[in-house]
Amino acid sequence: MGSVSEYFSTLGSGILSLLKGMKVTGKEFVTPKITECYPENRTEHQWPERFRAQLKFIYDAEGNHKCIACQNCERSCPNGTIAIETKMVTTMQGTKKKKLVKYLYDLGSCTFCQLCVTNCPTGAIEFDNDFEQAVFTRSKLVKQLNYLPEKEEPEPTPEQLAKIEAERQAKIAEAKAKAAAAKAAAAPKAAPGASATEENK
């Protein structure tokens, strides 16, 4: 008798579970569909601002960017997605600075963590919504973000270089004069001590 009651109890719980499942299924039958009709709606669909698809450079109307080749983004990337090539140039002030040559970005290994954007001190890069990046080879996922030709740093004229060198030499001479004056001022104070040491010998 116990086995019969156990059978009907199990059967009842099974039917109850089935009804619960059918309730969920029936609810989905009448729920409005939210499936995107891609690619039919690619022209009118608005992607969320926070959606990250791929990294890109920010250019202004004159074709200038804000990258200073500090390589903070390259160092902060956990996957080594970014590779930056730089060169040293002479500025109009006669100083040396790094200048960007190539900014390479491997979309295939990017985790879209946005650490590169967060650590950029000048706001030179950002993520856009262009997610249509299907290709047949991984090599095509490596993109050069500075796609516009890099503008050359204006080189100082010979007159400017001569002026800069003259100012540098003047600063060196001034520093040497100050050092000599400080040494001369310290020499009389050191003399008594030196003579006392000689007498003790």
C-alpha cells in the first residue's frame, strides 16, 4: 500500500513540475520579442554609449591627435594588445622628445577592459561602436590606429640652434662661476683645520 501512495505522490509532483515548466513556456509565447533583426536594422539601430567594440584614435578637424607617445596604454594593457613605435626628435626649443611613429592595436586579443583609455593622460584614444570586424585571418585584426600621416616636428633653423647653444654655454659658464665662488668662499674656513692637522703630525 505504501508503494502505491508513493507512486501517486511521485506522479503528482512530476505533473506539478511539468505544469510549472509549461507555464514558463506559455508565458514566453506571449512575451514581446526583443530579438534584433541584424543586419536588416544596422542603419537605424542605436548602440549604447558604453558598448565597446574597438579602440580608435581621436582626431580633430585638422587631422591632429593628442598622443604624446608616453606608452602608458601599452604598459597598462594586460594582454599586450598595444604596440607603440616611437622616435626621438628635436623640438624648436632644442630639447629632445619622443614622437609617435606607429600605434598598433591587436583587436583579436583585446578584452575591452578599457585600462588603456583610463590610463591615457591626454585622452587620445577611445572605444567606438564599430563591431563589424569579421575577417578571414587574424593578421587583419592588427590595426594601425594612427592612420593619417604623422606630421613632422618643425626643425629649428641654424640661427635658432646657435642661439640655443649660446644660451646653454652661458648657463654652463654661470654654473661654473657659482661653483668656483662657493669653493673660494669655503677655502678660508678649511685652512685653519688643515694647518692644525699638519701641526699634529
